[in-house]
Amino acid sequence: MDVIVVKDYESLSTQACRMVSGQVQSKANSVLGLATGGTPEGMYQALIEEYAAGNLSFQETRTFNLDEYIGLPTDHSLSYHSYMYKQLFNHIDIPPENIHLPDGNASDLQAECKKYEAFIHEAGGIDLQILGLGHNGHIGFNEPETSFASRTHIIELDNETREANARFFEQKEDVPKRAITMGIETILSARKVLVLVSSADKAEAVKDMVCREITSAFPATVLQKHPAVTVLVDEKAALRLPQERITRYE
Ligand code: F6R
């Protein structure tokens, strides 16, 4: 696990954009695993700017999102589908057929999970997976005690996750109770993983992800097993990290 500490959210976004751009520039038909949430917004904005400047094309890139709420209409402003179009896809040249998100309104959700895994497999697997980190250690929506062997599946969201995501909704009751998420094994199958974490309220979670023994009680600890993980954190999120676990400052 390489742990890179940058000054602030802006540097985190720039640095993350550099890594994703590098991936797409070195392999035009890269398969990217994408995350939603507050943390990657700055990175998406920076990628749009790179595209607008003519430095980057997504014509051949394929994307798979980590997760989607169950039961929220696809065109609901807070669906992850809408998030991705608003934050990135509407502003770049990616062909719509290259974009994949789980369908949280599929009539057969189990079949949808299987289909999603099959699509990832057919695309040749994920080259670079972007992740955020939940306060409870979730990656994707794999809440504590999710099996490390899980593939794309249906999950009941933790109370803590629904509370954290309530900031995007009018009230907590509006946050869906279930989601489809890539499984932990799906995430571990990615060739490279980039974890983005910003702000002091995640400092304890960052320390646990990097230092705690591997446990399903804190799913992100499983990333310690992956051979190519970069953890990119700003100074505030790195506050509780022991010095010896930090690879470098940039
Ligand atoms: C999002 C996702 C989640 C978030 C995590 C952090 O697709 O799967 O794991 O990455 O909840 O969210 P933010 O960035 O909003 O703190």
C-alpha cells in the first residue's frame, strides 16, 4: 500500500486526475471503476478540464461504477446514474455504450448483479478502480461484515451510511435503504486501486484502513492484501497516520 499525503483537497483532486489521466493516456481502452460521493467531485472536475484542454480523450474508455441505490428512479437527481452524468459523463467524449452502472430498478435484482459481473469480465476486468472510504470502513457499499469473497450483490445500507448520505437528501428517511454494489472480491480483482480520502473526520478511518489488522469488521483493511493500492489523502485525513506508514508527501 503506497500512502501519499498531499496538502489539501485541491491537490488531492489534481493528483488523482493526474493518475487517472496517466492510465487513460497509456491505455486508451482502459476500464475504469468509478466512485460517487463528495470526495471524487474535484477529480472529475479536473478530468473535465484536461479533456476540454485537449489533453485527454475518453472515446475508447469503458467505465463501471461501484454502486447504485435500489428503488430510486434512474433519472432521480440523487441517483448515482444522475450524479455521474452531471459530474463527468455529460462533459466528456465517452460513448454512452461504454458507461455502466448497476440498475437499481431491475425487475430481477439478483440477475442484474450477475449481469454486471459478466459485463466487467467481458470488458477484460478493471484496470484502475477509484474508491472513497466510509467512516465505518465501507468500500463501495460493502458495509462491515460483508464477505471478502463477495461479488456484485445487494446490500442493506448501515444506519451510519444513511446518516452520512442524508446530507445529499432532504431528510434521512429519503435515503434508500438498499443498494447494489460491486463486491469486495470484485474490487480486489482490479489491477490497480486508488483510494481517495479527504478531511479530518476520516482521519480515524484512514488509520484503521492502513494500520488495523485485516478484518471484515472494517472492510477497507482488506486492501492491505492488494498488490497495487495507492492511498491518496490530504493532510487532514492523514492526521492519525503513524509517520512510518506514509510512503511520501507530494
Ligand atoms: C460511492 C461509494 C462510497 C463512497 C464513500 C465515501 O460510490 O461507493 O463507498 O466512496 O461513502 O463517500 P464520500 O466521498 O461522500 O465521503
